[in-house]
Amino acid sequence: MNLPVAILAGGLATRLHPATAGIPKSLVDVAGRPFAEHQIDLLRRQGYRDITFLVGHLGEMVRDSLGDGSRWGVRLRYVFDGATLLGTGGAILRALPQVGDPCLVLYGDSYLECDYAAIEQAFLKSGRDALMTVCRNDDRWDRSNVLFEDGRMVSYDKASPASGAHHIDYGLGALRGAAFEGYGPDESFDLAAVYQRLLAAGRLAAYEVPGRFYEIGSPEGLAETRTHLAERRIAIR
């Protein structure tokens, strides 16, 4: 049985303005469909049926557009931000009772073509509180921020990457509730801070994913992802 999946989709998407002035990033058109539909299709093909969107800005539009997931044969649920924005880490902690523990987590602007089942099994086998996927980046798609050596993550720092860092956070994680020990239920914090704390404590596993990620968080990334998914649609006809 596959783990439940949480998709972090509560951001304001300011980098994509004016395209997101009136719609949330999850509903931006990519190759003729709202981006979130591509994510759902990908997860369904990998065998995942329990998906929760963690939404905030214009989240009602996401819920109204996607519905309960029955048209894809999955179950879709929605957890809305409260009055106070809690960051990516705080949003997961607050939603965990509805999502399920443990769970997979990905970002609402990421399209990740990887072996989800293998990653899930690596996480469960590790016995650790979390797993972070990484990929070889060499500053190609963003600034490399992970020092990964001999199959082991040595450091992870988005603000001040270690010298010799060639990898980057791929965007898919696996988490247990225990990963959030020490954080308050109304505390605002980022998922990156959780990973850094767990790494320092020896409680974070890592999994290297071959290939690259696609994202729509920037105009350049959106253009690349549109091209990639349009070409993929043509290839499978």
C-alpha cells in the first residue's frame, strides 16, 4: 500500500505575475491543462491514490477545479491555511492528522518523473524520520545546495551551500510525524529547516534520483515544463 501524498500548494506565486494575478499557481495552464492535473496523473500512474493539497491563496479555486479526484480514480482532499501562514514546514505539521503519518511530500510547482515506490521503500527501510531526494545539478537548474558524497548527504544549506556542492533538493520528501518534534502547532517554519535539523541529528536519509526535475515556480521553469509536457503528450498519442 502506497503512502499518502501531500502537495504544498499554498504559495502566492509572485514570481509568475501577471499569469497568477487571478489564479493559483496550481491552475496555471501547462500544455493545455491546469498544472495540478499533470501532477495528479503522474501520481496515479505511480499507484498513488490518496492525495491532499495544502492550499492557501485562492485555494478554493483549486478545490473547485479538481474536485474529489473521482475523474482520475484517486481521492483528493484539501487542507486550507489558517489565519496565520505557517511556512512549508508548519503547513505540513498542521495537516498531518488529515494527510496521514508517514507521508510523501512534494511542492505544488514541481513535476517529478522518478520512481516513487523505490523512494518510499528506501525511506521505510532506513528507519529514519525523514528522507530527502537529491539530484546532480551542477548549478544547471538552480544553485546547488547539497553536498552528497558516497551515497550520503554531508550538508544541505540553501542560503550558504558548502564548497563542492553539486547536488540539489529534488523536491520529493518522505516524513514521519517524529520529524517535527520540538516545533509548536502554531509555529511558522520552513521544511528546509526541518531537513537541516534532522541531518545534524543523523535522522535524515537521502536518495539520489537520476535525471532532472521540472518546475513552474519561475517564468523560465514554466516555459521548460510547458515544452516538456507538450512533447510528452505528443509522444504518447
